[in-house]
Amino acid sequence: MDMFGVIITEGHLVTNGTTRLFPGVDVAEQRAAYHAYEQDKIDGAEFWRRVGSSLPVADSERLLFDRFELDPAFHELAGCVRDRMDIAVLSNMPKDWKPLLLQFGIGEHLTHFFVSGEVRLWKPGREFFQYACDRMGVAAHRCTFVDDQRVNLATAAGLGMRTVWVDRPGQTGYPSDYRPNHRIGELAGLKRLLCSC
């Protein structure tokens, strides 16, 4: 599963996150800073400086993460699939943010939490998906991948994974012609899909 846009309802960290908090810096500059940070090319202090925050790193992070909400259906979904399958997260984000996301109370439900900034692999790159499968010890065709970006789902499908697109109202994504196996509007739909099997 992806983190932002799937488990966390908001998928646009820059567009609806940092640019709303710090509107004085152009969105393109903020995106460039975010990509450098998630790829571990700069540290958190430099990222927050580049997006326009004069606050300490911890205060800037708290401002940003207070904007996000856990999908209310996540815990129920996790309880439903607990004895049937493992739940893993595969997310493009800075390694520093992993502990902040675990504060949402999701850790007890996750078998694995793969973060691009830690492993230095990124979606939609095939290598990140293969790395996750190898670490979990499972063949790709036995996995279901859930994401809000169809470009990531296309890569997962290329490896043989079943794909589920979380198409939340008002969210936009990177252009892609890929048609996923399933389309849902919220995680409650994923619960119906996975728990009815």
C-alpha cells in the first residue's frame, strides 16, 4: 500500500501541504526541495529552509503532519485482513518522516514499511517494487498493490501484482493510461474487496 493518498487521505504533500503553510515559495521550488529531501540529498533543516519555514524542524513537521488524517477505515481494514495477508507500505518519502507516520497508530498493523529515503529506490521504478517483494519473501503475483497514482500501479502490474486505484474525490495524479484491476474511492471499498474473497 502507498501511504499518502491511501492510508493518509491527503496525497499531495506539497500542493496541499507545504505550499499552503508557506505560500511565499513557488510550488515548483517546493517540489524540487521535496524531491531532494525524499532522495536523501538534503537534510530536514535544508528542506524546511527551502520551502520557506523559519521554524525549527520539529515545529515545521508538526504543522505539516497536523494537516493529515488517517483514513478512518484503515484500522477496520487491517483487522479484517490480519489473518489473511500481510500489510506493507511502499512510500516515496524522506526517511525522517517514517517515525512521524507511525504516530498515526498504524505500526501494529504493518508487516513492513518501505521508505524510499531509506532504501534509495523510488516509485514508479520497478526496482523498488522488486526490493519489497524480495524483502517480504513473496512473489509479485501474490501481491495486491494499492496506490492513488496509476503510474505506480502500472509498474506493479508489470511485475504481476493485482492493482487497486484509490481515486479520491478532488485528488489529481500523474498522467497515466493504465487501467487498474480495481478502482475505489476510499479504504472502505478496499475492505469490501479484500474481505469478501
